[in-house]
Amino acid sequence: MPIQLTSQAYCKMLLHAAKYPNCAVNGLLVAEKTKDRKKDSEPVLCVDCLPLFHGTLALAPMLEVALTLVTPCLRSLSHLSCRPNQVAEKVAARISENFSDAAIVMIDNSRLTMSCFEPIVIIYDHHENKWKSRDVTLDSFEDWSEAQKITSALLEGRSYENLIDFDNHLDDLRNDWTNPMINKSVLDLC
Amino acid sequence: MASVSEMYDVGWEEMRDKLRKWREDNRRNSEQIVEVGEELISEHASKLGDDIWIIYEQVMIAALDCSRDDLALTCLQELRKQFPDSHRVKRLAGMRLEALERYEEANKHYDAILQDDPTNTAARKRKIAILKAQGKSTEAIRELNEYLEQFVGDQEAWHELSELYINEHDYGKAAFCLEELMMTNPHNHLYCEQYAEVKYTQGGLENMELSRKYFAQALRLNNRNMRALFGLYMSASHIASSPKVSAKVKKDNIKYAAWAATQINRAYKLAGRGTKETKYSVKAVEEMLESMQITMS
């Protein structure tokens, strides 16, 4: 099941990683609910990223809260920023319970730069009980040059300082983890 | 490019005080520390008096976090000139090598310190940090356990060990570490809440009940801890929907969950007052609570 990332989804993933350089981070990528896809080979478009946690990723209760809050309205996949370890696989398995497919998208931290000259994500699909990585091409993006331009601009402008993840939301409920301001910045740059 | 003092309209004293506050709060906002500290050091060094040495140390560590080796080296050199035989400065030199991923050399540095002073806890902890950075979790855990046998009161170390165990999914041992922390810090709501999260993750009815009790305890210590509130709701709901519990236990837990749900809704409404955006969250939470009620009954 091929997936495609919009600029907003890719950008927010990277901003989350950039905000917490000394922690592992994770989050959810959300795709639009499609009534029916004509063929299985049509890519699923991930339109947004909901950053979840930074620091300790392996504890269940808050993750369950986040997934339950998000589940009713969206079809989702997941992303994390270290090797797909047990946590990533457990989250993906939980997502698979409610949705037909789950994938893991990971950021390769070592290639994170301000200019974002190349896509630095790795996509893993579930085949026969194992997670296998797949080649990422420019087709994995709705519009790579736009994604690159926007992400680079927001990284340089340090927009990640204003990114809110679910952890920040739990610290102060007024923090909005849908990040409307950053979404607006992305739209403005499109 | 505008200086910090220009952009925020602050004088050097405020910058110095800000750095002190960040030191006292043990904050890792390295980009900000580098920005403020670099300007303070380059423009106002003479005014800082003896404060300058601790500021050099603080800025150096922040510079390492931001890959500013140039700045880190400058700070290190000043400190070396002033304190040529200091173990504290040697440790900073070791940290710089760690940042450059020259782990062998860094280890040699720390071993030299420990030869001179076997009780130097900072050097021992840096060696464990290197194991962690290299992904050698098992060794890091082993070394940290040995360290704690000697330095049983080191809370930072207990907490670090609990995190290492959590990452290895060894929740039982993580819980043990948190129990140590709760014993010595009975009023710390964060330790209670983390302990409850670990118990919840371990799963099973007994752990779920313990989890609920500790979420409740965390709330008693701090009634604004949202994680504890959500945790109380989730754990009570899970217990209530378990087929293994008696009717009374089920009824009690439904009550606890209902109470938590009301508090959660209230907290969201309070937060949402005046802002359009959080209406999404309020609605989402209401829906979540409703859907869980259905599965419980």
C-alpha cells in the first residue's frame, strides 16, 4: 500500500524531531477517509501529522488516550524516529486493529539538515509479520519541491519552538496539538 | 543580525540573571542559552566577575548540544587556563569528545579522572552515558546498577535507570526504581504518576488496580495533573470492563471513572474558554468518554 506525504505532514514530522533533538519522538500521520479506493496501488495521501510524545515513548496509558481521541475521525498510520523497535511495532499493531493498513514512517536523524535537500524518511510496510523498508522516491510526496521549500523555511525560522505535541497538551490543555498556527504557516508558504 | 539585547530590550544583568534561572531550573533550552550566553561572554565578560566561570561551563554544554564546537572550545580553553588541574574541567573536555563521537578518547579521559579520584561520580556517570549513546543498553544498565549499589541515594541515577528499563520494556524493574524514588520523595506527584503508568503498561488486573491507586495518589498530591486524571479514568474503565471482577468492584470503578470523566470534561471546558480552537478537543474528549462508557456497560 503506497503512501504519499503532503508538505504539511512531512514538515510537521521534521519540526517535531527538530524541537527535541535529545529525545526520541513519535506521532501519527493521518490520511483522509476514502470511501473506496479504486485500486490497491493508488497511494494513500497522508495529509497531516499529529505529533505525540517526546522522551519516554514506551508507556501505554497516554498513548491509548491519544489514539482514542484521534480514532473516531481519521484513518491513520504512524511514524517514529528511531529504528522500528517494539514500541513502534506495538503502536502500528494497535492501529492495524482499527484500520486495514498501518505503515511506519521514520526519520533518519543523521540526515536532518536545514536545507532539506533530500527526503530523509524511510517507510516500512508490514509483510508476512515483518516490517520491511521500502524505497522512498519523490513519488512518496505529493509535491517534493514544495515540501522541501516549506520545511527548510520553517526549520530556519525555528517554527519548531511553537510546535505542540500531545505531551505539551497534557502539560497544559490550552496547547493545541493540531497546531493550527503551523498549518497556517505551511499554507501561507504554498 | 540583531543582538539579543536589542531584540528583547534587555541589559546584561537581565541576561546574566536569566542564565542563572535556567541553571537553577536545570533546563536544557540549549539554543537559547547559546544565544544569550555567547553575547554575554563576548560583550560583557569583564562585568561578570567570578560568575563568568560557571557561565562558561553552562554555555559550553549548551554549545555541545547545538553542535557549536567553536564556541564550546572557546569556553573550554578559558576554563582550562583558569583551572588547569580541575577534574570538573576535565569532565567538560570529555563531554566535548562525546559530542564529537570520539568515545574511546572520552572514555580515556574519564578513566584518568577515576584513577586520580575513584569516587568521582560525574566521571562514572559520563561513562554510562557513553554506553547509552552507543546503544549498549545492557551494559549501561549493568554499570548503572553497580553504581547505585555504591551511591544508593543518587536520585538522578535511579530515574535514569528506570528510563533505561522502560526502553527495554522491563517494566517490573522500572517499577522497582520508581518505588525507590517514591520512598525518598513521597510528595512528588510525578513519580507516583510515572509509577502508575508503568503498572498500567505491565497490564493484568492486579497491576491495573495498583495503577489506579497511584494515579489517584498523584492527583491527591497535585489535582491539576492531567496525565493522572486521564490515567485514573483509563485504569478504572479497564477494571470495570474486566469480566474477572465482582459486581461491587465493577460498580466502584464505574464510579471512579465517572468522577474522572467529569473532572476531565471540566478541565477541557476551563481551558477552552475563549478560544475557538480547543472546541475540537472538548468535543473529542466528550466523544471519547461517551464511547468508553458504552464499552463498559
